[in-house]
Amino acid sequence: MPPNSTTEIRPMQDKSVQELLGKLDSASFKPEWVTAKASVTTIQDGSETSFNISMRSKKDSVIWVSISPLLGIEVARVMVTADSVKFLDRIHAKYQATSFETVNKLLQMKVNFEIVQAILFGNFFAYKKNENRFNSVYLEDKYYILSSLNKKNLRRALEEKDPNKPVIQDVYVDENSFRIDKLQVEDQKINKMLTTDYDDFRETTGGLFPFKSTTKIIADKSFEIHIEYGKVTVSEPQEFPFNVPSNYERIR
């Protein structure tokens, strides 16, 4: 886990932003095909739900998820593409086809396919490409911290919230593997934050993959999702079936 806020932070003179971005890209997990099985726990408004998932993905194209109870048959199916999010509810015989705009209202954060894919695989993304330029690299214990703020020599804990600041994004990068151990996106204007912590990195033929992750969205309503993978396979082409039975009602 990244160190606490009392740790002294030192500017790095031997790692430029562009150099670190290059290292991140080289170390990222980005095979063409991925299949995985995982146990998932979500927490929202104090209510906890646990289930299993089977996931398939094709890079930059589609993420497909089958959801089942811990010891049961499929109850739901999700398919995410660059321009749509589809949901099949087998329990209530309903389905939904929507855009990321609806998802963003639910999460209270602006995400897209690229961000979802990056968070799942522990890869780098720029939350707001046009606004979030990464300005500085710092060393804190064993982490390079890539930040959209130019913090100079100030301790991060002493920085006061400023509603006039742009969205702040910090990325904690392991100094040896150049994999992301933690990322944080904070929008001080609307008092919302997204944080993901990664753990249990294991070698695969597609590179190091985080077998455990915890993502938290802190807003008017907080949401957490904990993922623990049991199996990850890469480079095997997959199909992404999403057939809606004729008797299913569409959710609008």
C-alpha cells in the first residue's frame, strides 16, 4: 500500500514525466484477448453484495461479464463497448441498452470505455485528456508519484482544497515493476473522488496482472467494488454472446 501522507516527498530529477509515461506504457497489461474468473464484493450505502464473474475482453473493443451467485447459475450479463453498455437481467426477464451517460449518473463520475478497461487491468489513463496534463514526478518511499499538480517541495497533506483547481490525478507507480499500485482522481469542484488500489501482482504471458483490486467512489453516495481474480488467461480469441430472448422487457 502507498505510504501515509506524513512521509516526506522528494522531487525526482532523474525521471521526467515523459520518461515515466513511457515506462508505464511498456509495463502495462494489454494483450489482445483476456479471459478471467473472479469473486466480487460491492458495497453501497452500507449494503454488501458478493458474487462471481466470468470476464472476457478484446483490447479497446469489448468487455463482457457474466454474473452468478457464489454457488449458482448466471443471473445477469453485461457487455461494454466504446459507445454502449448493455445489461441482461435473467431473474426479472429484463434488459437495458444504454450509453455511458447513464452509467456516469449512477457512478456520479465521468468514465468511458478506456477508463473502465484501464481500471480493470491496472493500466494508466488520463481522466481528462484535454485538461489533465501531468506536471511532476515525485519519489515517496518505493513509489514514483505522477501528478497533474506541480507540488514543488510542499507536503501533500498540507495542501488545502481549492474549488478553482482542475481535476487532480495522482498515480503511484512501483519503482521496480513500473506497475500502478494506486491511482486517485479528485474533482474538488464537486467534491468527488475515485481511488483504486491494486495488490497481488502475478506474472502472466501478457505481463504483470493485479489479482486483487479495490475501487472506491466517494461522492454524495459512496460505492466500493472489491475484485479478487482466481484465474486469468490471455491470447485466446473469445466470443461475446448477448442474445436477448423475445419475451424480455426492455428497461428504459
